[in-house]
Amino acid sequence: MHRFRFLLILGALLASPSCKFTQRLVELDFYDAPESRLENLERLHTPGTGHHYSARFVGDVEHAFSLGKGTVGGITIGSPGKGGGTEDRAPTALPNPAETCLELLAELLAFDSSDNPRLEALQVAWCARIIDQDPAHLSRERAVLGLGPIGRRLGIEGPVALPLDAPRADAKQTADLLADLLAVWRVRREGMLRGEEWDAALEALRATTFDLDGSRRVLVALAGVLGGVPEADPSHAELVELLEDFERRTIQFSLARALVGRPGPESRVRAAVVSACAEAGGSELVARFLSVLEQERGAGPERDALLVVRIFDTVAALGLPASFAELDEARYAVWRERWYEAMVGYAVEDLDGRVRVEAMKALCRTAGGPGSLREEEWEEWYYTRVEERRAREGLPPTLRATDELEGADT
């Protein structure tokens, strides 16, 4: 359908005697393609972490007519290309570039990439760049949420952060590895390279530890190479497999990066990680956040209330997994009791009424308790469970132990 519409527009352009009319037709954007969003996102962002306040954007049809781009394997790498008359126009003023970024990102993520590994990789790469570098919290929140559906297809493990002292490729090593890959690919494309050398170039990337920025850059380079490899080529399947590996790495690093922030300004971004993980892995991934409840409770007034509420909302919607992290049934039961203790602590003691209510909703969904929104009922439920557990273990009741201590004091 897109191609048919494009041919109609092309006929109108060729038949039009007016250059001005041709330019206006080009700017109408009848042809809907993700490439223009990719290029416009590049034009919008500065090399660092900010936005330009004016830019020469391209439309979809205009991008299709662009010539002279510097490409690798079929996509633009680095600076955006020229052509199509874009550089002859004055830049468009952008009073709110953060809002423009949010719109472009939403449009890019709206394209279905389930059967397009190159586009999916570039969607992940842009989400990662925005999460890591963009100053706008709304754009970062949208980028985090955009990783959920892709993470579900790839089967991610949740947020993963490299230890601070873990060795990783620096900027020069990353650049050298990518330069080697592209050089090997050019020779491979001409049929003058043995398969062993190509395999070695891919293995060098696979075996190297990259941080978030390095992983994202490898992802873009691999997507560029994949764009020039026919599906019938044996290298295509190899590249797709390696591309998906780096997508997983990049998504997991990005989610971990999004969790690093201060309560308040970045709470929406942190809470979005819970939602993205719920979409990617269901209750199994959400359960990993229950340890965060203990950490946040210990933070006191500095805790992130929005993050806590999002965790409770998600647990109330999905419940707890039937099993967890390869634990046997007895060990998993111990972990559930710890989670219940943390949730009851919020339900009974938290000063924020909304937090208390959401904690009790999560308990209703998972614990099979009194099923009410009364703090005292959940407190009684919890202490009854404690006494029953102590009785099974042959320990004295907690109330009796307390009485003995009080008697000793007197």
C-alpha cells in the first residue's frame, strides 16, 4: 500500500510543471516510512545530551528522494544525509524541542518491526540513546515503555547493570571493533573473503563486554550492515542472531539505567521500568522488584512513592509467579513471606494513604488474606501467620517471649 501511494505521488511530482508545487507536494508526507523519523531524531539531537532549537526536518517523500547520503549497508550512519532540497530551506524553529522529540519517538515506535529486525534494532537503539542521554523525562519515560513489547519477543531477564569495576570496551576499542566489522563486510560483500574471517569478526563483538553506550553503537552498526545483506545470504541469519543478542543487552542495560534517578523528577521514568518489565516478562519479572520495596521502605521520607505504588499496582494486576528464579518450593515460600512482610509494613505503617491502599490491594490479590482495606485486619492477619509459623517450628509465641522480657525488666 505504501509503495502504491508512493508511485501515485511520484506521478504527480513528475507531471507538475511548478517547482514550488512540487516542493509542497513533497512536504505533504503521503508516504509513511520510519526512515524520516530516524533522520529527524538525529537532526533534533545535539552530539551531546541536548536538543537543537531549530532544525531542517525532512518529510517521508522528501526522504525517499534524498540523494548523497553517507550510508553503511543501506542506512545512514552518523550525521544525517543531504538532498531533496532540505538544506536549501531555512531551519524550522522549535520552541519546545522536547515535545518534538517525544512526538518523533512515538511515531517511530508506532511502526511494526516484528518482522523487520533492522528497524527493531534501530528502535531499541534510539530508546537506549534517549534513556541514557535525553534531558526530557517524558521522552525517557516513553522510551522505557517502548522497550516492553520488544523485550517480550526477545525474552529479556529484566534490568541488568554491569558492576562498576567490571572491565568493558572503551570508546576506542568499540570504534576499532566496528571499523574492523565494516571493513570485513565490504570485502565479504565482494566475495573476496573467507567465511572464517567473517565469523571471527562477529565472534569478536559477541565476546566483548560493552556498556550501554557501546552496546547501542554496536547495535546501530550491525543494523547498518544487515540492511545491505540479502535474506538469502547465509550471513543474514547470523547477523540477525547477533543483532538480537545486542538488542537484549541494550534493553537490559537501558532499563537498569532508567532506574538510576532521584525520586520526584525521575519517578515517572523509574516507574515506567516496572510497567515495561510487566509487559516483557509478566509476573516473573515484576516479582524481582519486590526486593525494591524493602529498600524504599528503608529510605524513609526519601523513598520513591510513585515507584512503590506502580509496583503494588502491577502486583495487584498480575499476582505472583507460581515459581521464581529456579528456587525450590520451600525456598520460594520463604521469599514470599518476606514479600508479604514488606507489603504488610506498607499497608499498616506508611504515612501515605494511597500507598497503604495499593499495598492492601496487592495483598488481596496475592496473599488470600482478609480481603479488606482495613490496616488493622491485615496487621492481625500477618501476626497470626507469624504465630502459626513459629508453632510449626517449635518456637514459643512472640507474645509469650515479649511477656518474659517485660517480667525480667520489672
